[in-house]
Amino acid sequence: MGYEGIGASVRRREDLRFLSGRGIYTDDINRPHQAYAVIVRSPHAHARIRGIDASAARSAPGVIAVFTGADMAAEKIGGLPCGWQVKNKDGTPMAEPPHPVLAVGKVRHVGDPVAVVVAETKPQARDAAERIVIDWEVLPAAATIQAALQPGAPSVHDDVPGNVCFDWHLGDKTAVDAAFARAHKVARLELSNNRLIPNAMEPRCAVGEYDPATGDYTLWTTSQNPHVIRLLMGAFVLNIPEHKLRVVAPDVGGGFGSKIHHYAEEAIVTWAAGKLKRPVKWTADRTESFMSDAHGRDHVTEAELALDDEGRFLALRVRTLANLGAYLSTFAPCVPTYLYATLLAGVYTTPAIYAEVKAVFTNTVPVDAYRGAGRPEATFLIERLVDIAALEMGMDRVEIRRRNFIPKDAFPYQTPVALQYDSGDYHRTLDEALKAAKWDTFEQRRAEAARRGKLRGIGISTYIEACGIAPSAVVGSLGARAGLYEVANIRVNPTGSITVFTGTHSHGQGHETTFAQLIADRFGVPMSQVEIVHGDTAKVPFGMGTYGSRSLAVGGSAIVRASDKIIAKAKRIAAHLLEASVEDIEFKNGMFRVAGTDRAKSFAEVSLAAYVPHNYPIEELEPGLEETAFYDPKNFTFPAGCHICEVEIDPETGEVEVVNFTAVDDVGRVINPMIVEGQVQGGVAQGIGQALFETCVYDEAGQLLSGSMMDYTMPRADDVPYIQVGTAVTLCTHNPLGVKGCGEVGAIGAPPAVIGAVVDALRDYGVRHIDMPATSHKIWRILDAGRQRLAAE
Amino acid sequence: MPKVSLTVNGKPVTVEVENRTLLVEMLREQLRLTGTHVGCDTSQCGACVVHVNGASVKSCTILAVQCEGTEVLTIEGLAAPDGTLHPMQEAFREYHALQCGFCTPGMVMSAIDLVQRNPQGLSDREIREGLEGNLCRCTGYHNIVRAIAAAQVVMHGKAKELPRAVE
């Protein structure tokens, strides 16, 4: 056994089951007498339901029941709740129209669930669903932000005229206006942040079960946060008390934010299981995933950066329109506001910032958190604008960044947009990335590529993000309807092995390995003596789950705090056993020792004494060795770094090849470098996907044109390069591990580096900016127009 | 309903299926071999890849009845009876070529077929092109390519032990 503690690239413990087909994903769970649900979904973006004739479906072979929105309404089933309330500029609350589980009266996007068929087999349910006849009155749709804001646009919700959910702002408008008035130059940019469809490889799935003998409900679901689902579904939708509802999120095949939210199907199968007294399973086809998983991004923005004559940033002004889709998904309102505009300082000393965000309902799938959630949108805007500013000032792209970086001795640094950064060294991540990417010799590579007939470009992004969400009181004051602490329960077993119950959830991040390393480090026991348990509300105390790269920063901190409590108690037991004063007991490498002597007790001996308390200070200490800690973070954490991308463009086809990608990130202390590298590489691939390939397309009628993996371009193995990853650590100053978070940095840092490289490659074609995705078609048109212009001259 | 007789992971089985039953449905729903996954409905993702008579096949794109008399190998049948992992499984673990694990069974089965079809050895570029039929959303493919490059060395008998990943 080699070193297993903090800093070791321990191979993952979860891999053996995944590599041998023994993972248990939700769709792998089959309950006795299970029935199958198929959801009938709207084929229209906007339509009134004049009637539903389910008689032919009800009499179809194998059908057990058909339910519609009217059936649920008759039982006073609540709508899906929203977990965050944003306020308008004038202090009034956002519009919060109902989100029925099954549509009532009208549908608002293609894929909106209308009815559910439950049958003995899935094929029977699917066949019967075809027999449901719905009398539609098709209505005009507002499929885009622009269409929804047109005067006279169709109202997605009849009681939200104009389709504006909220009109919000942040920052000091007066100071910004004053700075612009005295600016030497203003860099301006209009850009969009393309709408993405998360596409975790495992489609969503839910299995509901009801035990009539006890009244207990169980839901197995593809979730990143089972307790949140239990609270939302139990308290707000189905009115099931929490002690009668168990939610299990077993192995989950990727989330990327899309499995945070409480979805209609979870409530449908749980409710149907209770009605029918049978387990009910629903599994999404990928086509359903496309039209029912929450989408991500979808901003349209105008931004202006005021500069002085030396290229220093004086002020930033941003106006963003954000698409929320047809309904408010669970955390949708916080994404284009508190996870976006608060990051607009970036890594720069911009003294004044003002952002306005108008959030708009459209006849599209709800939009919510997707890997990065607001920070990729902020980063893309800032970094593209800084490139434009460099161009307008005639400055080098690296130099303008250096000149405006928050210096490393300025921490803690208060930004003008609410956040206080605790630590960072942006020059260092920049320097190391420049070196690793061989920035200085790029022009040689450009010339060499030109000899091969290729256009080569290089792009850079120096980003920051906020992780470790979040101090509960702070987010509460900003509209969160939840606390965002995390919990850990550590149960030391009598023979000294350790079971850790964590409120976070692992769906690819490798917590079963990383957290076990942490415990091995703290207790000096081998990892084989440690078990990490997560994802089951019947086992784990109330925790908030995994998103926003929070698991180690918040969940790991809770583990540390619970560990501290265990060690403190164990020291008292050891002191008793060793007949010494507790102040004299040292705990190191799994041994409790009387300082300066060879008198010692092992961790296992002390554990046994706790559970077999024959020789034990029973008057002053309870038996047992189990502790729980709830950790509420003091601040966000602020990972930052530098991403550099090199591309080559084939001028004949417009095809972009990413030839080099270098990421140097400060993610705080690293527990398992192998896992961190994997997280960054995966995130970068999604960032490259956003920059070059992926985009969600609706037509004017609100039909989803990119509705399958044949139409929506996910990056494949030959679309991405090897991704060179390095870390340059500054420690987080306010959590016990000094960790920051690594899950999203790739998706946040990469897109502007890729687009910067594409724009650089096309510098001779007069290109200032290209919106994502920079498809070969889009680039070929630029090249072709350039050639025609040249020919005409 | 028709019956289909075939060998799955070395064991002869006879299963009653509907005409429309896909191989993956038979494997997952009737034989309860849930290691083979379904990630899409358009033959794009490759999470469902198994071997039929030694060749990789997307089991969502073949009817169960077409597999009469065939030998099917799934991820569950890949390790030796004593639990020793196939070199490709071992390489995926060593090189951290999986995160959520959902694409992994199909990715491993595709990779084995890819390596077996190319005894001359594959460059990294050829491995990337050979994975055209498999999507992974977690890893960025970086470590998958490294794992396959390492596994092929062992599978072609050019090394007894898997090259270790550099720390």
C-alpha cells in the first residue's frame, strides 16, 4: 500500500463496479410488481388543451391507468416550486407563475408533460400513449428572447404580460456613468451565450414505490441532491411528510447541473405509485431528455468597458437578456443574477461595474444551471471584451490583462459587485500557463502552419469563478429559499473502521475515493478501513448535495469538523486508558500517545473501548464514537486560472482543429491530482463543445430542431486534443482544507480561450468577435466573404 | 412470441421476446444484465455496445431475434472467472478513463474490438477516430485515449504488464 493521503493520485475505488457492469444506476433498479410509465408530451410550443380523450389508451392491452393534469389538480397536487426568489430593481418580487406537474389548460413548450400512461410493460405503455387523442388549439409561440420581448408577443403565462420574469440590477450605475464620461476609450461588444443542452450520458429516470402497510414512499431518482428533492417534492408538491418519504440517488451517470432540479417525473411516479399501490418506473428516452432536462446559458448581452489611456479598466457596463424558458426551474433565477453579475469583476481591478439583467419567459424548455452556471457567461463576456479592448488600444492581450490584474498582495479583495475574493495569484497562473503553452514561440508555429496552408491562432483566458456555495445567511438575503451548508456524519465502528455519511453526492467526481483519502489522512488508517456513504435520505443526515463545485469545500469541511470532534472525544478516552491527562495525548498516524513517552493506544483500541466501555470514564463521557458536523461556509471560494488554446483552421472548409490546450488552474489544495486533472479535462472538453460545436436551436414556432444526438453536436474523441493541465495553488483562507473546487473551471475558462484563438487565426479577415459555436459553416462564410472582398479589390 | 437461443457470456440461454425487442432490452430487462446501458435512441452514443460473435455491435440497433445462435459478450462477462480484469478494464482504472461510469461499459467493449481489429497497433489519432461511435461527457476523452494506447500494448503481447500512468 503506497501513500493514500492528501496529494496522492490514488486510483478510484468506485471504478471496479463501473468497469465490471455492477454499478447500480436508477434504471438498473427493478422492484417487484413494477409498472412502467410513459409520459405524453406536448408536440406544440404553445397550445391550449381543449380536451384529452384517453379512452382508447385506457382500454389498450396492459394499461393500468392514465392520469392527466386534471387528475392531479383534483387531488390538490402542488406545482413544482422554485428555490430562489430574485427581486426587481424596484424591490418587488419576480413573477412566479405556477409550474404544474402535468399541464393544466395549456402547454408552454415542446415536451411539456400532459398525461402519463402506466402499464404492465414499457412497450404497452408506449403503445397506449399513442392512442391518447388531444384536442389542441395551437397558439403563436415566443421561441426566443427577442420574440418574447416584441410588443404584442404571445404571453407564455397569461398573468405575466410582456413575459418578463424580473428586471434586476447590481452595482453602482452613477459611478459607472461617471467613469464612462471620462474614459479615454470604450470597448464595446454585443454577444450571445449559446444555449446548451447538458446531455449527461445517463438519461433521467425515476422509480416510485409505496408501502401501504407503513404509508412509506420511496423514490429512486437520478439526482445530484436527494434531500433537496425530498424536501421540495414532499413539502410543496405531494404533501408527503419527510419522515414518510425516502429519496435515493444511487449511481448517477453524470449531472453537470441538469440533475439538481426537481422534475415533474419524480413527482409523477411517486404519486402514481401511491395511487396504484405498485412501484412505477419512468426512464427518459434521449429524445425526452432533450425536451425535458433543463437547458443551460442562453444570454444576449451588450457590454462596454471604459479604459484610461494606459489601458486600465475604469468601468464595466453590462445589459443582459436571459432566457428562462417556459417555467421557473428549481434554481433558475439565481443563475443569470447572483452566479453571473457578481463575477463581472473577473480577475481585474475594475473599480465600477453596473449590470442589468432582464429575465424572460419563452416557449422553450426551462433553463437552469449547467456546468458553471452563470460564471461561464460572465467569463466569456469579460474575456472577449478584454481582447477587444486590447485590439482597440493596440495593446498586447497578455499585457492588458497583467496591467489590470488584482495584485496578489491585495487579498482579501472586495469587488464592486458584492464578492470578496480571499486569495489568488493571477500573475502566477498566467506565467505558468504562458510557459507551458510556449506562448512566446507561437509566431513560429503560426508561420509553420501557414506553410501547410493552415490558419493558426492562439487565445487566452484569465478567469475566476465562485464555488463552494454558500454562506446560508448571505444567500438567504439574496433570495435563496434554502440553507447551503453541508453535513457529515462519521461513525467509527467498534473495531476501528470508519463509515462516513456525507450530504454531498458523487456522480462522477470520485468522492468515494477523495473523501476516503481525507479520512485516511486525518485518522492515519488505511483507506480500506473507510467507507463513504451518500445519496440516500434514509442513511445520511439532511445535506444539500453536489453542485457548484461545492463538495470538497463545503462537504469536505464538514468531514473535517466531524473528524475533529471524533478525535477530541477519542483523546479523552485514550487519556483515561493511558492514565494520562488529555492535554498530554497526541494523535498521530493512527496512534494516541502520551507525549514524550512510548505509552500509546491504537485508534482501533480506543474505538473498541468506546463501544465496550468497561474501563471507561462513563461518568463524564458517553459511550460510542460517532459525530455529526454541519458546516456553513464563511464565504464562496474563488478558483481562478489561465487557459490557452491553439487552433488551426482549414481555409478550404472552415473546419477548426484544437491543436493545443493548456490549463493552469488554482483550485486550492489538491487532494487527488489524478481526479482534479480529470475534472479539468472533462470541463475543458465541454467548454470546447460550447465554443465550437454545441448549440440548441428552436425554429420560430418553438420546435426543437436540435432534438437528438444526430442534430446536437456533442464533442467526440477526435474533436478534442490532449489537454495539458497544471495547478498553481494558493490556499483558500476560510475553510479548514484550503480547497477551492475544480469541477467547473474547465467549462468556465475554456470558451473564451477557444474563441480568442479562432478570432486570432482569422485576424487578417477583419474579425473582431465570433459568437459561439464557431462552426465550420460560420467560419467558411467569413473566409469566403474575405476572399470575395480580396478578389473585388 | 418468438424464442431466441444464444450464448451470453459463455452461458447458453433461451429467451422469449417480442419481435420488436432489441438486444439491449433483452439483456437488461429479461436477463437483468444491467451493465449494458442505453444512453440515446439514435445509435449515437455507444453506451450499449456489446460483442456479437466477437465484433462490437450497438445492442440498441439490433433485434434480439437477429441474435439467434450467436455468442454475445457483455461487460459482465469480460473479467476472468477469478475476477482478474481484462487489460482494457485495468487500463481504464489505471489511467482514470472513467468518471460517472455510464458510458464506460460501451466504451470498453468498443475499445477492445478496436484494438483486436488492429494488431499492428494504433496511433492516438487512430484511437480517437476509432471511438467515433462512443460518446463520453465526463472525461474529455483524454484519459480514455491514454488507457486504450496502454492496453493495446498488453493485448498484443508486447508487454506483460500494463504501463503505469505517470503520477
